[in-house]
Amino acid sequence: MNRITLLLLLPALLLACGDSTAQTENATSTGISTPEQMEQQQASAPANSDAEFADAMTDKVFQNYLHLRSALVRSDATEAASTAGNMAEGFGPERWDLKELAQRIADSDELEVQRGAFATLGTKVEELFTNGMTEGTIYKMHCPMAFDGAGADWFSEVAEVRNPFYGDKMLTCGKVTDTISK
């Protein structure tokens, strides 16, 4: 290999090494120390959604909803409360019912209370998401075993089931019942 080729390749190699160092530092700063923990974190984090909405409020609600769902999948009551608090702040007076449900989640540190309110929230935001979406795809999921067999629905940006009502106890319990596309 001649010097010119080596000089041309050196910046690319340094950039590639820099990216993995940044990922490692970022993973370490969030408390992830093993490849298994990193894989689990990525599996339960919301993916990038292709859904777009007619207004910024609905888009923000949807993003918070996905984050809240992921926190419940991880059985992280603290993160669920924090995210629900952010969601509650985004609702105006015309959406007092949604604000109240989000606030109920924010005010609780009990997963079962949070999950119950999340199930009701999912029912109430369906019209908001369906009517407000201008393009993209959202998946409606259903877990028939949630709440002692009563069942419950939730929305996802991907077709892969990650159950917010049971977390890792029954992570893949459920199915896609509707694909909403625009």
C-alpha cells in the first residue's frame, strides 16, 4: 500500500473508530454494560416511526405514547410516570380527558395502575391518531390476556409485538389487529 492510499484511508478509519467509541460511551453513560443489555434496550425502545400527523400536538402525543409504551414494556414505572407527565403537559383544555389519563399515569408509581390507565388512553387516542395521521403506518395491537382476560389494545410503530401490559413476563403476547396507513 502506498503512502497516498494510506493517507486517504486514515481519516475513514479514524471516523469509524470514533463512532464506536461514542456508542460505547453513550451506552455506558445510560447504564448499559453488556451486549445483552444493549440488545434488550434497543428491542424495547421505540423505532423511528414513519407516521406523520397534521399538527404538532398530535405528533408530540404519538411520540410520547411510543415512549410511554416502551417504558411499560420494560416495566419501568419511573420512566412511564415521567413520560406521561410530559404527555399531559402537551394536551390543551379541549383534550382534558386525555390529559387526565396521562396525569393518572404520571401520578402513580405502580405499574398495574399505569398499565390500566394506558389501556384506557389507547382507546381514547385511537381517533386522534387515525384522523390526525397524514401519512405513514401505525399498527393496532391486542393482548387477549390483559386484565384477567378482558383484553386491551395499544398502538405501535412496528408490527413486532412488544406487550406493554406484561413486559418481559409475556413480551410477545398479542397480535396486530389493524394496520392504519395513509
